[in-house]
Amino acid sequence: MEKIVSLCKRRGFIFPGSEIYGGLANSWDYGPLGVELKNNIKQEWWKRFVHQRTDVVGIDSALIMNPKVWEASGHLSNFSDPLVECPKDHQRFRADQIEITDNGFQLCPSCGEILGPEKQFNLMFKTFIGPSEEQANIAYFRPETAQGMFVDFKNVLETTRKRLPFGIAQIGKSFRNEITPGNFIFRTREFEQMEIEYFIAEKDWKAYFEHWLDEMKRWLKDLGIAEEKLHYDDIPEGERAHYSQRTVDIEYDFPFGKKELYGLAYRTDFDLKNHMEKSGEDLRYTDPESGEEFLPHVIEPTWGVDRSVLAALVEAYHEEEAPTAEKGETEARVVLKFPKWLAPVKVAILPLSKKENLSSFAKEIHRDLVQEFVCEYDETQSIGKRYRRQDEIGTPYCVTVDFESLEDKAVTVRDRDTMQQERIAIAELKAYLREKLS
Ligand code: ATP
């Protein structure tokens, strides 16, 4: 993990948040490469699950909703973690993460003191709407994107005229006042989720649960996650969230242990039923054939964006011995072997020298390639160092422009994984890269 955190900072993937003020614990900012990586994940997800399907539509709902939403969803009364405090050093921990001793105590992991009694701590972030901080003005930052889909269910149904089964998808930030955030971007207090609420008739829930489990597996494969590092944990009754009748946690072997990456839940008609009751709006669906009116049930696959970024980084990170320019010698290289679609930069254009004629020739190639690919142009340092940098950020192809290029109108293309180099005519370059990157 240390190596990944340090690479992320050094190369501009992820920085500590508010760093010039000494940081803010467990807050992180995505830098120039991190935002590309994260956007690639979100765009691919949207393309696959919204644009390429006829049964899913997207929304983008408000982060702060009417507080009654959280009353109806059960978050005000149930969305809490058990909290224990050390009476000596006043550190706080999640009770379910601290071992119980043989004589029934829980000890402070820092000082060994017996921890105080367990209290329930609500994870929602509170704020006030408007200038006066009164009880009547309390509002909450959403702890999940899901409620947006339930609250907008009727509007979506009426405007799209979708028939069951159909889903509503959303990508956006969620906020949880976690007791023990940590492990880099794994657990933070603000994070992004990609969620689908898939509305079905109750009788079909098992089939659609399996369908979405398969879709999540397919996604993980394309994200480059090794199958043997994934675990599918069917959560027993009593341990599931208050709304769920079946939950499968998809866990991944992170460097700090086996932890949840994504989740899949059967939320029954819990949410629509409660919103219908509390809002007084009729949220039932009318079957167009039978005329029967009923509340749809829901399968909810949910993906954490930041945990996707972290798992993709962990999987992509490789250290290996690579041959140097001198025959027979090798040196260590760090390379992020991202699947090509995921790489933040697809092509680097590297002129061998900064001399004006070569530089302007290479810049012209760059101007042409950026029409189609995310590119970087770099003419600083030695070519070896520039290759290392591109390896470290996972760029699949480096295009080297040399003095011969001015004559033969061809460039050398280096492959990140094989390090093989190929001479390609500039006229063919776009088509060559298009094919390689597809
Ligand atoms: P955990 O058990 O790790 O707290 P959870 O079961 O509460 O997670 P869900 O409510 O199922 O999580 O949230 C759906 C997804 O959102 C998770 O699978 C995860 O990818 C992501 N997620 C949840 N909490 C956080 C967080 N604090 N930081 C980053 N991602 C998160």
C-alpha cells in the first residue's frame, strides 16, 4: 500500500486533501491522472449499464434531500454503527471491529484500557438549510445515492414510460461520518457510488439477483481484477442492512485484508412502500396487460467508485526487471498494467530532442492524435526516464519521434507491456493505435 500511495502522490493520481494546511485526516484529492482514471471508470460504467441497455435510464439527484426521505428510508433510526470510547485516551472505535476478550471486555487498541459501553452512532452528516441553525432547518447529506432513485421513481416512470423490469442508475457522491475511516481511499467520509435500482415483479427477484451478480462479475473481469482475489459473501440474516432480504458482499483481497468492494442487495419493496406511506403519493405500478397495481420490488447492485480505483491500482501495480539500452543489463521498472481502456493517458508523444524542427514536427503529431486519444506530450529528460514515467502511470503506447522521422515520415511505437518497438508510418499511426487500443 505504501508504494501505491507514494506513486499516487508522486505522479499526480491522488494527493492528501488540504495538504498545505497540514491536511485533513482521511480526505484525498484526485489529481490530473486520478481524475482521468476515475472518469474512465464512471464513463465505462455509464456506457455499459445505461447507454448500452434499453432497460436502464440515468438520473442525477440532489445531494441534500427533504429530511423526510431519511425518516422513510429508515436511515434516521437505523443507519448507525456501534461506537465504543476509551475512557483514558478518548479514542473512538467501531465496536464490531474490536475483539472481545475471554472475560468479555473490549480493550483500547492504543493503550489497553477497558473500553466504555457501546453506543449507536448515526453516520449521517447533519447540516442546516438557511441562515438559522434550528431543529426545523436540519438537513442531511445523503449517505447513499439510492434514495434519489426511489423518490424520483414516479417521475421517471411517467416520463420514460418504461415497463418492468427496468432500472434507474446514478453516479454521485455520498457522505458518511465513518467512525474509523482509513486505508487510503478505501474508507473515507465522502466518496462516490455507482448504483442501480432495478425494479421488478416480486416473483422474479431470484433470477434478477443472479443476472446482476453475473453483470458485476463481468465488470470486475474487465476492470482487470484477478478472479482468485474476489470473494462472494452471502450475508446471513441478522447481519444484513435493515432493508435487505438477501445481500452478497463482493470482497477483494486488498493489501490490508479481505474487504468489501461492492454489494448486491434485494431491497424488496421496502423503500417504495415506506415512501408511499410517508409521502402519501401513490407509487404503485400498473401492469399494462393485466391492469394489476402493485409496488415493484428492487434489486440493487452498488459499486464504490473509489474502491474501484483502489482495486484497479492494486491489480495494475507491477515491479519487474526490464532490459536497459545496454545489452544484457537489466533494471527495475514499476509499471501500472491497467487494461487499456482504463489507462488515464493512452499515448505519449516523445520527441528525442528539443530541437525546434523536431519539436514542432512532434507537436503536429500530438495535435492530430489528441482529436481521438488522451495524450501526453513530453520533451524533457532522457528518453529512458520518460519511458519509466509513462510505465509508472500506465500509458499503453509511447510514440517516439526521432530525426529520421523527418525524412521517412515514420515513428517508433513502444508497447508498455512487452516493451517491443515498432516503426509505424505516421499516415498509419491513428489507425494503428485505434486498433491496438480498442
Ligand atoms: P462497509 O461495510 O465497508 O462500511 P457498507 O456495507 O456500509 O460498506 P454499502 O452501504 O453497501 O457499504 O455501500 C455500497 C458501496 O459503497 C460499498 O460496497 C463501497 O464500495 C462503497 N462505500 C461504502 N462506504 C464507503 C466509504 N466510507 N468510503 C468509500 N467507499 C464506500
